[in-house]
Amino acid sequence: FVFHESRCGSTLVANALAVLDPAKTRVYSESAPPLAAARACENDKSCNHRKNAVQLLHDVIYLMGRTNDPYETSLFFKIQSVGTHSIRLFKEAYPDTPWIFVFREPVQIMMSHLKDNVGDRAVCLRSKNFPHRNLKRLVEERFHGTRSIHSLSNEEFCAAHLATLCRSALLELSTAASTESLGKLVNYKDIPDALITNIIPDHFHVDIDEDGEERIMEISQKYSKGRNTRARVWEEDSEQKEKIASEEVIMASKTFLEPIFEELQNLAVAV
């Protein structure tokens, strides 16, 4: 499973897995059924979490993974960013399945979300009218009741939302039953190297040959969300994002994201 902050290279991860060995690999990128199954019991008090939600998710993944192709051996799911809050449920449904969480430097990811003055249409602001309970808890911790979640600016809400995703991933990593955790953290700046040298062969336990490496390196040079005529050569823009970041973005990043980013980076896959 691939969990992520969003706007942090997760689509590139999915594309890299897809080209690794196309005949043997199936990749679902933010397909709706797994997340719907994982959240099916969220607002239903009569729904038994362990008995119903876990079984439903297990059944959905099983059905989506069925195949009559003898060459298919690897199945990957990139889950929507909000699905990071449900990592524990995925772990309960598939306790022996490895997973990763992809994250990015705070200001860079904030600028990626808020670029082009998209306003409330930014992905990180979609839940502004119905914030997740973890987000409410984080705001309470940061401001000790002196500010409400509804008083946050777009920049502050975006940073807080992203921070709750990071916290959810870190919590599941820290509560692993053994030191050999099935979860790993991957920094955007280390893609694709971390995939080739560590994640794919040693964590996902999928063989990777020279041809597979070449395909991954080739796909990494293209804009990951490009399709057909939209596909274009990818250009590194991290430094540019930091240069043009507003004071509001920088302050929101410092308030909510920088502390958790440091924790993630300290535990991330080394390249």
C-alpha cells in the first residue's frame, strides 16, 4: 500500500511501480472502493469496526486483486491522501502487507497545494467545512483553546490538514509490533532512488532488474500527472517554490508542519 501527503510524488511512485514489470504488476491509483470500504463505518455507530469494516476492506481488496493472468504476481494500491487516517484499518485487514508513506518538505508541499491561487479548490482545503477529528484535535493542541478551527486562514488550515496526515502515518509506524516495521517513510527528494535501492527490492520484496530500473528512471523524467498529449518533461521546482512562498505559507508551515516533518525525516529511508 502507498499512503501519502498528496502533491508529494505519490503519483510518480505509482507510475514507477506500474512500469517496473508491466506484465507482472497491477497498480490501482486512488481507486474509490478501498477508501470507501475503509470509511464505511466512520459515521455509523451500529457498525462494528473490527468485525465489519475490516472484513469489508479485506473483501474489496481481494476482489480487486483477483486475476486469471498467470503472469501477474504483484498488486499495489495507492490510496487517497485522506486514507492515511485509515492506515490502522488497512493493517488490521492485511497485517503482513508492507506499506509506505510519502511526504515532502513543508513549504514545498504547501506551495504545490496552493499554487495558482486556487483558493478553496485546493486539495488540502476540501475538508474545510467538515474537518477531520484529528485536525480539530491538532488545532486545540497548538492554540490551547484560544482559536477555533473556523478561524484558520487557508494557509493555516492547509498546513494543519497535512500535519494530521503525517501524524497518522507516524503514529502507525511507532505502534508497530516489532522493530521490523511493515511501514516505511519516503521523502519526496529521495524518489526514485529510494524505490530502486530499498523500497521495491527490500520492502515490497519485488525483484528489479536493469530494464526495470531504466523504465523507472525514464518515467521519473516525465511530469507524473501527464497523460497522453499532456505528458511532458519534468522539471525540478522545489527551490522555486520556496523562493516565491508567501509569509503566510512560511508561518503556517512552521506552526503545524515543520515539527512533524523533522520526525518523519529522522525515520525516513536512507538513500
